[in-house]
Amino acid sequence: MPAGVAALAALGVSPPARSMPFRGIRYVSDGVVAEADFPDQPSGSGRGIRRTELHAALVSRAEQAGVELAWGERVVAVAAGEIATAQGAWRARFVVGADGLHSAVRRFAGLEPEGRAGAHAWSPRGRFGVSRHLRLAPWSERVEVTFGAAAEAYVTPLAADEIGVAILWSGGKGGFDELLAARFPADLARRLAGRTVLGRDHGAGPLLQPTRGAVAGQGRIALVGDAAGYIDALTGEGLSLGFEAAVALGEALAAGDLTLYGRDLARLQRLPVGLTRLLLVATRRPWLRRRLVNALAADPVLFANFLGLLGARRPLRELLVGRALRLGVRLAWPHSGRLAGSRTTAA
């Protein structure tokens, strides 16, 4: 998303050559299409990047900065000032856990909620994701989100001849092909049929990962990225938020005070987490999702304002009050005004 591209630039990381710009988001639900571009952004303000390409760019930047990289050392314990690995111990003034959704550092630091019980209305615990890369030219300059039965499929352009397809779902187990056939319109499966699969599928979950905070060990241990807590991949904000948090963490490390990071992270999380929770409520209720997509299709300017808030971190005051009120009316009374949502058929 644009905010993530900007944060990467602040970290001195340029997008890899093998990547693809995208200029907005396209929702497809029950034959209705809502699409909009990020406001006041140049074409291609977002970036589709395969994770292996992104990792290589991050490693290259770390090496340029003089970071010592110790590959293959499994961490077995973490405490304030020390990291224990299977090969020995490392002394450190600060310890940062950037080890993903199921963070071991989070567990070692005592930052996981006790019992981890209690699902929220806006985020069922049983949400999972699976992704696949395909040799196929992108058919849109936007990330396309197709809503299915308790599932969404995200198609992201990655290169001139490659796309990434991620499926998020709740309710039972399933592989990529099974989910695609059972939960989505047949035209999406036909579009992907027979294409060369690049590499193997990758899965993750459960996606909801609550935490008791992001700083522990008397201010000497911090979590960043998905390790610092995760709601859902619905909005595609995980990488952007992780890179923005990395910038804030660097500033706190330079100041020698990780409590500054804890404060800044709470501020960074507020808007994307809030919007993710709201969208999860809509996706769990098909009738509400249909009304939402119809309303966004009828008012592309409102959709663009929404994308500005979420993807480009525009100020909340820029969400036009009149359009926001009309959205609320359409969600509550869908027949109160004509919804000019465009209809689509299989290409």
C-alpha cells in the first residue's frame, strides 16, 4: 500500500525491479464492482512485490548499513539484555522481536494474553490465509478483491507476467484449489485454470494474534511487525504498518527509550486496526457486505476517500462528512437512493 512504499523509502529500501505498481482497489461482490484509486497519488502508488524479492531487498539494505546477520541460529530464550540460541548467548542492550505472526519472542517476553481466550465480534479466531503465485499477466491495475462464501480472494499484480492470489477464509480447513472451487464464482477459477504455478502454496493462521503490549523487560524488549499483534489480513495493511513501526522503532532506539516506540506504535495502529475491525464486521455478514459494496460502487469519491485514509494515511478530516452520512444511510436503508453500482460478467 502507498504508506508502506513511503515507509520503505524512509528505511532506504527501493522497490525491487521485479515488482508491479498498482493504483487502487477493486471490490467484486455478487456481480457488483466498486473500484477507486488512491487520491492525489501518482499512478502506481502501491506496489505488488513477491515476498522473496522483498526479503532480498531488505537483506541488501541491512548489509549496506553494516548489520551483522547470523543465519540459522534458532532462538531458544529471550530476556532483557540477552538472547539465547542453540549455538550460544548474545548480549544486547535492546532485543527486538520481528519474528512474525506466531512470535517466539512475544511468548518469551510474556506479552501474550493469559489463556488467549475470548473471540471478538469483529474478528473470529478461525480466520486463515493461503497464497499462490501464478504465471499470468495482471488483468487490472488495481488489487482485485472478490468476496465469496465466508472468504475473500485477493489478486495482486506482481510483474508483467505474474500475479499473486491470496485467499482468506473462516470456517473449516481447506487448500487453495478446494477453497477456490467451493467458495467463489466460477469465472475466477476459469481465469486461473491451467496457469503455471510458481513455487508452492503458503498458508498462515489463525490470523488473530492479540498481545498485552509491544514493550517489555523494563523497556528493553520490543515487538515489531506481526509479532506486535495482528487482527487480520483483510485490508492488506500488515506490511505497511510493520515498516512504519520500524521507522518509529529506529527513532526510539536512537533515543535510547523504547517507551517512545510503544506510544508511537499505538498511534500508528489506531486507524488501520479500527478500519480492519469494521470491515471484518461487514465481511462476516453477507447482507451488510453487499450493501457496502453497492454503496461504494455508487459513490467512487467516497471509496477514494476511504482508500486515502487506509492506504495513504490521509487525515481523517478528509473523509467528506456528507458522503460518509450518505454511506450510513445506504447501509441502513439500501433502497433509500439509487445505487449505481456497475455490474460485471466473466471476461
